[in-house]
Amino acid sequence: MIEIKNLIVKYKAEKGFVHAIDNINLKIDDGVIFGLVGESGSGKTTLGLTFLRILPKNAIIESGEIIFSGINILNLPENEMIKYRGKKISMIFQGAMNSLNPVVNIEKQVAEPLIYHDNLSLDEALKIAREKLKMVGLPENVGKSYPHQLSGGMKQRVVIAMAIITNPEVLIADEPTTALDVVTQDRVMKLIKSLQREYNLTTILISHDLPIVSEVADRIAIMYGGKIIEVGEYYQILKNAKHPYTIGLLSSIPEPGSTKEIKGIPGEPISLVNPPPGCRFYNRCQFASDKCKTYDYSPKMVEEKHEVYCTLYGE
């Protein structure tokens, strides 16, 4: 199990500190796909980067813990963290398919993590790289190709092969379907699901797209304004959402063949530079009241395995 405890991450900016992650607590069971959904600026990518401790220089981990295999990885010295980063914990970065080296062929790029982490020879690493490329559904001749010769979907499969080649325990996938067509998105998500099942791979799937995440995730957490606002099993979030923001997200999703009215969420997110106390969704919520202004984000258990962070529920 991965446990995130009281995590606070800020970015130093000209006008103050951006509260990107503000006192988050989460538990992620082994071998599940855990969806992390939120709009741009909600803090979800920052959370993924914090796992690997590769935040920008202006970021500050103010407090908190990330417990993995019984160890708080935020306290590890860098020479120990290297053994986790890319080996035990891998990440598919947002837009990663466009970051492949254009002058190195595909199989050599996929093999590189094994040479770095496991000290394998080039020939040994290439043999395993070819197996992984086949595993993610790419033909044999792809290994000798260069990135510009591949489609977007093929490049994304290459990036996935590179992420899993060290047989990590945790895979973080940050917007893995960005810039892909609908058919390719579906194929990539099914691939991630099949790899999770085959390797019992704990997968953290980061996205702004709730329908895509809900197709493969076991549990889903919704983020807004640097906070977790609702956590539950995928069917609880889809069929019994409680937080007004989550309900708003679901209302904005069109359903083929349905006559339901598509509704947006009015207003704009608040600035995370020195945000006011209380609920971050206060200025956009139709149910807002004075008690929301002092809400301390204590979780409310609305059903088994389903928590919501809102003053509308429980005491």
C-alpha cells in the first residue's frame, strides 16, 4: 500500500506561494489502477512529480510523507532515491511521446533504463527491449525505426514499454492519451489495464478526463484547487457522486444517444497564490453557505470506501 500523509507542496512565485498540493491524505492499495482526476492546475501532476522527487527548482515540499514499501521516500537521500526512480517507480510523463530522442532508434531508447539501473550489456538490454516492444503490441521492425517514423499511438506504446522494462512496482501515467485520437486512446487505456493485470502493477492514472479514467480505474480521487474533494470506487463516483464539483463534472459529459442537458460549471477556479481559508470550490458552488468559509477539509464517509470533503455531509 502507498500512503500519502499530510502532503503540502508549494511553488515559489513572484506574488507569493502557489499552494499546488495542500494537505493531501490518500491510501492506494497494491495492484490497483487509482485514477486521479482534476482540471488543469488542480495539483495532480505535481503529485506525480513528488512521488519521484523531480519537482521544479521553485517547488518546496513543506511537509508530509509518501510511504512506499514501509519507507518515507521523501526522506531518502538522493543516492538511495535513485534506486527507486525509474526502477521501482516509473512514470509516463505528459506529452512523453514527443520527448523521444530523434537520433536514437527505438529499441536502444527502450533498453536504456536496463543499462542504467541493472548494469546489463547493450546486447542483453536490447533483447529484453524487443520483448517489451512486442508485449505492448508493436511489430518487430519498429525497434530499428526512429521516432519520426512512428504514429502518435505507436510512440506512446514505446514510452509505455520504456516505463515497464525495469518491472516497476508502481507506474504513474500522466495524461497518457493526450493528443491521441479516440480509437488510439481506447487502445492505450486497454494496454495499461492489461499490463496492470498481468504484473499486478499499482498504477496511478492522472487525467482531466473522467470518462476515460472510469473505464479502467478501480478507485478514483477527484482533485480541485490543490485538495482532494472526493474518493471512492469507480462506480461510486460515477453513479453516486456527492461533491458538487464532481456532480458538475459528470453533468458536463455528453452521453451518446442521451437527451440529457449538458451543463458547465459556472465561474473560475480561485487563485492558489495564498488562497483563502475554507472550501476551494466556495465561489462556484450553488450550495455554498457561511460554514464553507471555515471548512477544515475533514473527510465525511458517505458509504463504505466513499469519502467526500464537503460541509453538506455528516458531522
